[in-house]
Amino acid sequence: MRRVFLRAMTAVVALGLAAGCDGGTSAPPREDFTKEQLSRAVLEKAALDGSSRFKVMQIPQKEFRKLSVDPSSRCGPVRLAIGHTTVPRAEVRTTELVWPGDSTGPLQVSLLAHRYDDARAVMKGLRATLAHCRTYRDEEGDTDEVTRLHARFGDESVAFTVELAADSPATVMARIMFRFVVVRAGSVVVFVSRLDSQAGGARFIASADTVLRAQLDKLARTA
């Protein structure tokens, strides 16, 4: 099941590439982030688009398959994050591939509209999970590793990597990692992620910083 999902995510990134041929901290609250739950129309308006300095390509929500993960399991919220899914769930979401203007390839950026208290609960759940989730067994019995990173964006944020288990040391899947920054901006939860190699950590954080600053500024102006 995990490999099927990985292939699907790789296909989404490949589509974008063809078109383009301590676990959590809080920042000083910004009063310009809305506490109201956003409608789909406003959320879509707040997402980065072609008017920004980045190249952006929208990803239809049908491209995402639901993960069969128990949200109450030990690493549930982290595992759901691979699909840019939250606990509590958001009914409205936008997702784009965003090219940060460097040579590292596109980032996947999602905006999720929540009620304000639910958005805070999302971050609380991720922080609590990252405090103890170091490894988990996926649907096929392989062990994936979770590493907390440092992030400071929006009202509060967390960052982490999920290193996928390889079939064998010689397989192409060896050392493949999902890298994430998850940010709460008022009632909106923002995901930025990339399917990456082991050596791409510093580049990912730099790229995520560039894109997140632009996304949070547009969100503050729009919502």
C-alpha cells in the first residue's frame, strides 16, 4: 500500500517536473491571520498562483488517495501528513506544486481550511506525536523512520522528515525521504513538502522558507 502511494506521489512530482522542463516552535502571533474558517473560494484566492514570482501548477484533489491510517495510532498524525491530511480533518484544501526559483525542483504546498480551534488541535497533535514517534511499521510491515527538525513560521509550526524503508540496500527506494514543514496561520494549516534524497535537507529548508514567506504574506493579505 505504501509503495502504491509512493508511486502516486512520485507521479505527481514527475508531472510537475515535466511541466517545469525542535519538532515545533511558536512565532509571535500575527494579527493579520484570520481566525475565521475560510470558504473554498477564499482559500483558492489565498493560494499562490501565477501572479506570484514563482511558477505554480495546481494539483487536482482527485490525484490524492486517502491513506488507510488510524489517526489515533501512535504515529497516526505523522503518517497522515504524508498525504497532507490532518486530524481533525479539513473539508476544504488546495494543493499546488511551487517552484522556488532554485535548482531543487518543486515543493508541494497545501492550504487546509479549519475552524480556529481545530487548527490549533492539528498542531498540538503533531507536536505530541513527534515527541515520541521515531519509527513506525507501514502497511507492508516495513519500518519507516521519523526525525524532528526545527521550524519557526506563522503562529506555530513543526518540521520533520519521514525516511521510507528500502526493500533492500540496492533498491532505488533506498534513502528516499519525505520532508515536511507544517504551519498554522490563524485558522489555516499550511503544508510544504518534498519527496527528496537523504542529502537534500538544508536545501529543502531554504526552499521552504522562501515559499512559505510568500504564501503566508498572501494569506494574510487575502483572508
